[in-house]
Amino acid sequence: MPSLLEALERKYFTECEFENAHEPELHKRSDLPNDFTVTKCGGRMEFSIFIPRLSPLTSVPALLVLNDCDIDSAGDFESIREKCQRVRELDLAQNKLSDWSEVFSILEHMPRIEFLNLSKNQLASPISSLPTAPTINLKSLVLNGTYLDWACVDSLLRNLPVLQELHLSLNNYRQVLIDAEEAEQRLQETETPEETELRITRAHPALKTLHFTGNPVEHWQEICRLGRLFPNLEALVLADCPIRSLQADEGSDTHRYFPSLRLLNLSSAQLDSWSAIDQLAKFGQLRNLRVKHWPLWESLECTEHERRQLLIARLPNVEMLNGGGKISSDERVDAERAFVRYYMDKPEDERPARYEELLQIHGKLDPLVNVSLKPDKRVKVLFTYNDVSESRFVDIYLTVNDLKVKLEKLVGLSPNKMRLYYLDQDYKEFGPEEMRYPNKQLYSYNIQSGDEIIIDAKK
């Protein structure tokens, strides 16, 4: 297997060759520039220009990509220092590196390096007595799919004092088995057999971003440990983690250990209660939130637009939701007023605390059901099936199933073989929403003239 040096020499340092090295008879003409020659070809004269290939590099570019090259060692370190003096980003993903001392020696001989990707290398072995390396300026480290144990992660953090971004995704972590020193007293008081493997270490305030996607963590208590380890965390990505509750087992506040968190991705968590959203509202600095694909959304009989309004109203600090644009002041006011109307007819014990807060701001609103909808009973909707589109008037008091029956003649599909998707003309950036509830009336989707319904055949 090649060393890192051999792989980069193979990629960047080759013999200089020239184009047109074996051309037929060439004739120089005094009336042409030096770069031009003339070639006799039968009875014709063809002009040629010599373009030499670039001479061999003396050093590699600032971004060095050597992923999936079967690299298992570094090679001559002095040659690496000479040829990699400009390297700031190094991608060594999917190689065969296994020795951490070798990795740190590579870093020491690339003094400008700030980003390193070691994903899917065989680095599960423990780190043995590495010297402290304050001269290493590494700011971003990617360790996805390496399955490092937590003792190894702790040793790495101790040797990388200025690290700002860490990727630990897809490492099959069910627990976080390191905790900050401030938790030691609490652990002594509440230690359980499960916590005996827990390693106490110091906090790492320099780290600002942590990617933890795809780890099978279910309990928020484990995530709180990450918050204690990285007290200045600003971005935390927990997508595809099956978290079932945002309440820590010890009863502490969900947000306590995340005072600086501005971005949180909880998409595909196993959360099925509005109380989780109410917990997220307590994160004082949270501005960017992703909460897609929760079981909670599947249980609600409301449109995506209505769901977005309920979310915005419950999250007063969030400025970007599920990757959309920034929430405007008009959208927030509309969402809060819709929230008040949604809960005003609910029993008092079903109203969240946010209802009373918004009631103080907007006052008691007239219910929309008092407004006559007769003039808008029929709206003109664009129906699309495959590549054919046709505008037709539709009664908004039909149910989804009634509409499928009427569309059977139009597209030649039976209702049970048909899927309908609603596309709001004002929210096209969020994509179409499946009309999955057969007894739901069309008016509850807020359908207006100009909106679109897409017809699709079930596979």
C-alpha cells in the first residue's frame, strides 16, 4: 500500500512532457512569431502552436485530496514538509491509516493545516502517550465512521487546543462516555452501574460546531454531556438520532448546558409531543432550527402551512425554520394570530402557555369561521398529471376522496390507485404536500385560485 508521500507524488509530481513531440516535418517561417510552426501535410500547409505542459510542481495546492488511495503511512516527513508547505485542507478519508502518532507527525510537518478529514480510516486503536502539540493549528476535524471510543476522542481533544469544529457522525454512539469536570461532584452523588465507564475530563470551550448525525442516541441526558464538554457550542447537528425526549433524566433544564447554541438540527428525531417544541423555545440564543420528519407531524391533521404557523408561533426566538428563508415580521404576526384562533375554541386544559402570552399581544380575535365563505365556494385550480396540466373549478367543500372520484374520468385512474399532492402558489419553495386524509375537506388546505394539485399513480 502506498504512503501519503507516494500518493501525492503520483498525483501531482510527474515528468514534464510537451505536446507535438513527434510531429512530422516542421518548418520555421521568419514572418511568424516564435511560438508558431508550419507543418507540410500533402499539398497543404498547417499551422501549429507548441503548448508545453506545466513544469512539475514544487509544492501541492492548499487543498490536498487523497481520499480512497489505500494510504497506510506517511512516508518521508521532510519531503512532506517541503512539498506540503501550502496545504491548509487535507482529505484522507477512506484510507488505511491506523497509527495516531503517524497522523500527528503528518500534522506537525504541515504547519499551515487547518482542516483534516480522516473519515472511515481504521483508527479505532487507542492513542498512546502523544506529546502535547500546541503548534498544531487544526481547527476542523472529521472523524465520521471511524468508531473511535470515547477515551480516544478525549485524548484527541486534549491534543488539539484550538479545534473549533468536530464531526463524530455515524460512529454508532449510544452513549456519551466522557463528561466535563464540573459534573464530577454530581456523578459521585448519583452514580449508577451504567455510569461507571464514564470518563471525567476538562471542558473544551474553543469548540463551536459539532456534527453528531446518525448516532443511535435516544436520551437527552447524553446530549447534555456534550453541552458540558463544549460549553460554547454554537451549532449542533443531531439529524437521524432517534432521540425520544428533550428532558434530561436528572430533571435539569433542557437548555441549561447550551447557552450559546444558535443552530440545532433535530430532523428525524423520535419526538411525538408539542412539549418538545416548548422545550426548544427556552433556548435563548437559538435562531436556526430543523425539526423535519418527526412522528408528531404525522399525527397532525393539518396542512404543512398550518403546521409551520403553529411552529413559528411557539418559537419566538427562531428566525430560520427547516431550512427556509428568514421568517419575516409579517409571517410571524400571521402565524401568531392563526395560533390564537387555533386554540381559542379548545378546552382550557389543552391550551399551551404560549397561548396566554400571545393573547396579551394580539388580544381576543374574531374567529375566522364567522366570515362567510360562500363567494369562494368554488376556486380555479391547476390539475397536473404526468406532463398534462388543466385548470378547472373545484368545490372546496369536497373531501379529498370526493375529489379523487371526480378526477377518475379526467385521468383514468381509480381513486384507490391515485395520490394527490397540494402545491400552494405562495409557498412553492416548500414543495408539494400529500393530501393523505380521505375525509378532510379541501377548504382546510386554504386552497385558493391559482394553486395546483398534482395527481400521481400509486406504484
